[in-house]
Amino acid sequence: MYTLIQKVIDLNKSKMWYLTVISLIIILVVITKLRLKGRRKRILANKIPGPDGSILIGMLPLFLQGPEKLISSGLKEYRKYEKSSFKVWVLNNLYIVLTRPEDIELVLTNPKLQKKAKEYLVLQESIMGQGIFSIDDIKKWKSNRKMVSGGFSFKIIKSFIPIFYEESNVLNDILKQKYNNKSNECDISAPISMATMEMIGKTALGVKFNAQNGGRHRFVENLQTAMTAWEYRITHPWYLSKTLFRLSSVNQKHDQSQKIINDFTDEIINKKLDEMNQNADNEKKVETDDDDDICRKTKTVIEILLGNYHEMSHEQIRDELVTIMIGGQETTAMANACAIFMLAHHPDVQNKVFEELQSIFSNGDQNRSPTYEDLQQMEYLERVIKETLRLFPPLPVYGRSLDEEMKIGEYLCPAGSTLMVCPLFLHSSEQYYNDPEKFNPDNFLPDTYHSRHPYTFIPFSAGYRNCIGIKYGMLQMKTVISTLVRKNTFFPSDRCPTPKDLRLMFLATLKFVDGCYVKIIPRTSVCPYSIHTTSLPLISRLTVKMGLDRKRKSINALQNTDKKRKSITEQKPVSSSSSSDDSDEQSDHDNALLNNEVKNENPTISRWPQEDIKKLLSKMELVLPKNDNQTFRCRFSKLDWDKIQFDSYSKDDCQSTWLAIQDQLRTFKTIGDLIHDARNLLETKGIDTYRSKTNRLPKPRSAYMLYYTEILQKYKKKHPDLKLPQLTQIIAEKYKNLSPDKKQTFVDKAQKLKSEYIEMVDKTNVGFKFKESEPKPKTPFQIFVESKSSGVELGTVDKTEFQNQLKEKWDGMTEKKKSKWIKLANEREQAYLTNLKENHKNDPAFTMPTKSALTKGDRNILDSQSGKPKKPPVNNYSLFSKEVLQSKELDGVPPKERMSMLAKKWKAFSDEERQIYTDRLKVITERYKTEFDAYLNTLPENERQLEMSKNKVKPKKAEPKVVPRINAREVISEKPTEKPKKKNTSQYNSKTKTFKNEPKPVPYKNAFELYRSKLEPNEKHPITSLEDWNKKNGKKQLMFENELKALKKEYMKNLKVFLRGLSEEDLQLYLQLRKPEFLTGKDSGASENEENSSSEDDDEDDDDDDDDDDDEEDDSD
């Protein structure tokens, strides 16, 4: 017995050993397979610098430290490798972090790199679904974004400002209740978050959540729960797997929240649809001249999306609404709270913001709601917001999926990797910002901002898939912050005595760890406008240099700055009356102070002599580093301008003059390249330092454009449903039908504007003369007109009429007579190109013009007159088309219809008729070969080689292919020649391309088209018929819908009878021509059953689709 037990134990031990060995072998095989599968990826990744991490898990421990420590740890790694892109391995996933703005711009603006990173797939499985933030299908994304962007148009977001202000006042009251009476401290993060939730709820969904007043709305609570679940998944990489996430405890809460969110959104959509259907007739009748009232008609985003209900499914609209809710609440809430926090810690900045607000609200009611114009004047506040977004970007990281190998910067990035952009670390880089940890709104002064690469500041992404609500967010933040600052003063709290004490988390969006605390002291009264002008920031400092101060300044001091700049541009002294114009609003003392400051700060741009410009370019070349590869924006501020200044020109003079020169060049280069281009421009045309973009005069409008701009707003109000192209078409037609007297008023006004423009240009060009450049070569017809017009006095004959007469004469001329003018035009063009090439031989960036003054027809005439034979047609169909078109048989027929008629005629030909053209084509081709060989023998050797290279003559040229132009859908199989011909019993007519007794489908897509078909021809104007349709009550519209349903059912019934009567061959042919998608390789009986079942399904689908006609008719038409 003991021996038996011992054998069993030994056997179990041997089995355990055996299983252990097998397990190890399996694990090694799996690891080897995975590594071999990603071998190419690893080979390319090894060439990219970056932290190595562990062999199996990479840098996973870095991400497991927690979202708070991830910021400091990630920043350390980023700083080590920020001079170039670097890699990060996490498990088997390769992430390539882009650090240079040039590489980031390349990725974000590349149409091939618009697919989001795979981490965003979690959002598709979650609440956002197929919204524009998370969708992968680029075609759907483009279509959906275009429709969603209608909800964020200028007029729409302008109408949201009263909502922003109303909720900002509620927020102010909530903060008064929240803060501690003893310490005056308050956590502002939660109240601001609820305020932004209320704002986005009203503007996007048209729903009041009552979130600020403590209302526990199911949508708000479950939205936060679902977002927490998503952040939990992306911070725990193993939960990116659906299977593992389903086993977690978070999954159940997530699913419950998602169901509640979807149910609530569906309720809102259905309610809005019912409201829009009930109020459609009344809303169409309401007309008003107030633009704001027009905006109110399509107030909320949901109404804009439901206006496209026929183009977007119910689920798509729901996903877009949830996406907008999340994007519009999370990001702006964080930005608003951080801006208030930074103002509390920087009282000097807060005072400047308050002073700017006081100057804006000094007129009228000081406690009034801000208007759009008021918000546009808050320039210093806008810089404060941008500086806040620089330090606290709401989206700390985002990525793009790389599906194919691509060289980005210095490295070839492998397919299957993820390209990451980290605005949180990029914005704090010393390479692009001086003292990046300091809160300095002057980082966004116009000259400072534009001296940097634009992709060094990307808080809401950039490129094609940037944030759709940037303007919405800016208006909301300006309204919230300005309202709170006007009514309160903020100070640092004891919990966060310095900005470094603010604790943040690195999640999907940047978040606070334990709130955002500040001290709040309400302002007892709003002090009147009595600030000193010198205390204002000089916003327009160096505006003449940069050419960027284009906004209308409402602050009176800044208006004087504009006048000063204008006077400098026009080279006129500033009159003493310029300051007295605003004496009723600002003291003379303040004006004098400002004028002195402008004199000191704004360098006067004088017109530099060409020799001095050469010296400036030489001086700049001396201080440029060798092999400089930084863009002009980055290098401009780093140049040592103290070494560049020379003679009587100061540092500011040199800077402003260079910027004026730079405005006239293509600036997507380094400064060294721009200097080279400037030298070429100086030698060829000359450089006028006055002709910068700022001083460039806008061209006057034509008579039609004056009429168009005058009448456009009227027609927008009259036809709010029509889009701009339709309105333009109507206005153009109306302009054509204007009476001569009315049209002449616009012509006179346009001529007056043009003469004034010419006078202004002449005044601007006083003292400077451009080098005369050789005029471009003229066409043969222009030379002909010039020759016939010289010495002719038109007298009472209209110039246009005279040219029309010459045009008729030109069209009637023979090729031999035309060749005289064509030869002359060709000679002039060749001389022009030779001189052009000689003048730009030292300019490697110059490219020769490709557009010729001679058309293809002109060159054919030139060739025929020189003895060169004409090329034969490509195939027999081309020969047939050419002969018919030359016979003028189809004169007067539109081009598309003409070609369609030719194709139909060719298809109706028999094989014998087509063979005639094939034989003739062979004869023509052989004759062309003989004539062309004889022509080549008459040419010199160099011209012969040139002609042979142009025509690609080969020793043995294949016979021309005969390609009959038959529609690809009409696949008609040819019968074998060896089989005897059978009697044709088919019901298919090859000439008419129809089947005998085939029922015609219903030609109407919806009930409105059926209604239009019954109108008289003169009543079918789209606007009139649409208005009449909308005026009809529901019963009359329903009558047309029922009639359409009956027509569709009758068609399906006839189709079933028709299909059953077809033979096996005809059924196969019918499926090939009409329903190719049903061909699955089965026998004809199966195909017939499939066709019949599909037609029954179509019948059911048609019935289902018709149920939604009420919702689709107005929009689809």
C-alpha cells in the first residue's frame, strides 16, 4: 500500500514539473511572437531618444504614481528630452511625445493624421459615442462638425451673452453665501463648475438644471459619474480592455449613468421636435428687423442640430449634444477658476483688469449687462485669460494615431504608434517663454505673441480637429470673470498662500485635488470712471511695428494712439485738435501724457532709402548664427538689435523697418531666408517701407458688391431658411433685372470710390518709385485688338461694343491669318521668359511661370502652319466624336447634354458600324506616322530630339487601342461565337436599356416634392413653393404624405409581379444592372428569393421612413 501511495506522489510531482515546463514554453512563445510582430516598430523606436523603462512594462510605473505626482514626474522626463521628440513605452504601446512646435504643426495640420489616439475609443464606448471629439471616421467627422459648427456661429454665440451674465450674477450670490464670514475664504471650483454647467445646459439643450441652487439634477450627477469612470479607465491601462473593465466594480455604475444620460437626452430631443413641429407655422410668419430677434429663433445648439435632422440620425444628435455638454463645462470651469485664483495672487494685474472694466462701463448704467462690443474691448482681460490657459491648459495632453510610417522632424516614426502633444509641459518651456513659471499677461502683447511660433500656445488643440467652441469659451470666460471682478476683490487664501500650493491632477482634463481657495471681499460701490490714463497698459505699444492694432479701440486713450499711428502713416503732423475731440470724456492732461508716451514708445516709421535698407540687411546677416534653423518668429526676439542699429537709426527704427519689409515677403522661412528674399526684391522691384500690411489700403468694391452688401441683411431676414449661396443667387438675379437708373447709382458710387482709392495710392507712393518690371506677354487676341485699336478714335462707339466686334472678326478668321498673331505672341513670350530667367538666375527660390499666353488651340495652329502634322484621335470613339462635333450637327446644345447624346449614339451603333471607324483610324494613324517622320527629317538635330521627347516617339509604336465607351454598370456578356445563335426571347431592350413591363420607381423623395410636382410651371419657384408648403396645416400635408405612401406601395406591388415574370437569364441581368449588391454567387432561384425578401423589407423600411417625414420635410427641402 505504501509503495502505491509513493508512486502516486512521484507521478504527481513529475506531472507538476511537466506542466511548469509547458507553461514557461507557452509564455516564452507568446512573448517572442509579440516581439517579432512589433519588430519593425521596435527597430525604428530604438533610433528615437527617450526613457527605456522596463523590458515588459516600459514606463508603466510612472503612470501608476497617481494623477497628482504624474505632473512633476512627467515634467522631469519631458525636460530631459524636450529638444527633440522622444518615445515612451507603456506595456506594448509606443507613444511619441512631440516637443517642437514645428513638428506639432505638421501633425495637427496633416489631413492623414486626423484619427484620434486609441485611448479615445473608450469615449466611443462611453457617453460621447460617435461625437466629433471621439469619432474615428473622418468623413463622418467632417459632415458632423460642419453641422455642429452652425450652433457656434457668430450670431448664435452673440445671443448667449445675456445667459452668461444672468448665471454670473447667480454665481456671485452663491459665492457670497459660501465664503466663511471670519476668514472670507471660499472654494470657488465647485460653484464655478455648477455655473458653467447651467450655462451650457441653457445654451446647448435649452434646459435649466438649477445646478447652482443645489438642485440634484439626474443628468448633471450621472454626467460626472460617467466622466469619472472614463478617467479611471485611462489612468489604469489594463482597463482599456472591454473584458477586464466589465469585471470591475466601476463598470456597473458607468452603465447605469450612461443609460440615464441617454434617456434624458432622448427626452429633450423628442420634446424639442414636438415643439418645433407645433410652432413651425407661427415662427415662419414672424418677421422682424432686429438681428438679435433673428438669432433668438435658432437660439440653442439643439435646435440647430435638429434643423439637420434629415442628415443626422437620432443617436448622432444625442452623441453631439453630450460631447458639447462635456467639452463646454469641464474646460471653461477650470479656466474660470484658475483665472480668479491667479488674479487673487497678482493684485497689480487684478487692478489693471478692474480699471479696464471701469473705463468700459463708465458710460450709462455701471451695473448693466455687458454687450458683445463691451467684451471685445476687454483686451487686457483677454490677455489675462490666455496667460491663465498657458499655465493651466484644460486639456493637458491629446494624441493622434499614426497608421503608417512617417518622418516627423528628425525621426521616422513607426506605424501603430501614438503621437502625443502635451500643452501643459510645452507652455512652460524656457525655449519659448521668458521666465515661464511667472504669471505675465504681457506674454500675449501683439508683438510678443507674434514673435513666437503659433503652435507654442495650443490650450484647446489646433489644426483641423481643434476645439469648435473657442469663441464660445472666450465670451463666456470674459463675461464670468468681468462680472465677478466688478463686484468683488480677490485675495490669496491661507490654504493656498502662493500659486505653487495649488494642487492639480493630470487626468483627461486638468483638475483640482482639493479645491481652489481664495478670499473674497465684495466691493462696496462701483467707483466712477476716474482712472489716470497712464495707469492703463499701453496695449497698442509698437503697433506700428507689428501692424497688428486693427481693432477698434473704445478706450479714449487708445483712440488717440490710433490717431497718432494714422498720422505717422500719412506723414502728416498731428493736429492739436486730435486730443480736443474727446475733451468731454477725458481731460487734456491725460491726452498730453498719452501723446508723450506714444512719442516715446512708438518709433516713427520713415521711408528708408534703398542703400540704407541694404545696410540693414547686411547688419542683420552679421548677427545671425551660422546654420540658423529657427523660424523668423522665434529668432526675431533673440537677435541682438543693439549691434544692428547704425548711423542715426535706433534699435526701434531697425526693428520696425524690418517688420515692414517682412510684411512684403513670404514668411514661412527663417530670417536668413527672408533676408535673401529681401535682397532679390530690392534688386528687382525695390522695397518701400510704407507698404506693409497695416498701411495697405483696402481695394474699393465694385457696383455689384455695393448693391450686394446693402441688400444682403434684408434678404437674410426675409428668408432665414435659405443659405448664403441661395441668397447670393437671388441677389445676383435681382441685380441683373435692376432698372438702368438704379444700377447707375451704384456704378457712380463705385467709380467715385475707385477714384478716391487711386488718389490715396498716389499720395502714399509720393517719394518712391518702383523699378519698372517688364510687362507680362499678351495673348494673340490681345495683340490683335491692340493693333486694330491703335490710332482709332472710338467717338460715340462703346469700348466694349468695339471689342465685341473685333472678337467676332477674330472668330471668323482662318487659321492662316490667325497664325500671324500667334507667332508674334509666341516670340514675345519666349523673349519674356528668357529675360525673366536671366534676371532671377541668382534666386534659387524663384520658379518660372507655368501659365502660357498661348492656348492649346493656338499651339495647334502654330504647329499646323509650321508643317507639323496633327495627331490622330486616341480611339475610334474619339474619331466619331470629332467628326460629329465638326459637322455642327449639335450646335446650340449644352456641353454636358452634347456629350451625353454622343455617348448614346455610339452605344446604339452595331459592331459593323464601329468597325468602320476602327479601320479609318488605322489609316489615319499610319498616315500620321509617315507625315511625322517626314517632318522630323526637315528639322535640325536639336529640334528633332526635342520633338521626339515631347511626342514620346518610340521605334515600335503599338496600334491604337479601340476603347468603346460603355457605361460600367451596363455589363452585357458577349455570347461565344462557336455556339449557334438562339432566338432572342429576352424582355430586355438593349437600345432603350429597359425591361418590358418594368414598373417605374416613385420619383419623389418626400411629400414636399410631390406637392411641387402638382404646381403650375410658373409657380415652381423654390422660395414661393416652400413658403406655401409651410403655410399648409398638418392635415393637408398629411394628405400628400399618405398619397406618397400609396404610390410607393403600388410600386412595390408591381415590382414583385414583374420580378416573378422574368426568366432566369433576365433576372440575372436585372440584378446586374439594377441591384448589383444582391449578387452573391447563388443560383437564380436564391437570388429571386433574396430579391423578393429584400423588396418586402424595403416596403417595410419605406413605411418606417415615411413616419418621420413630418420631421424631415422642412429641412430637407
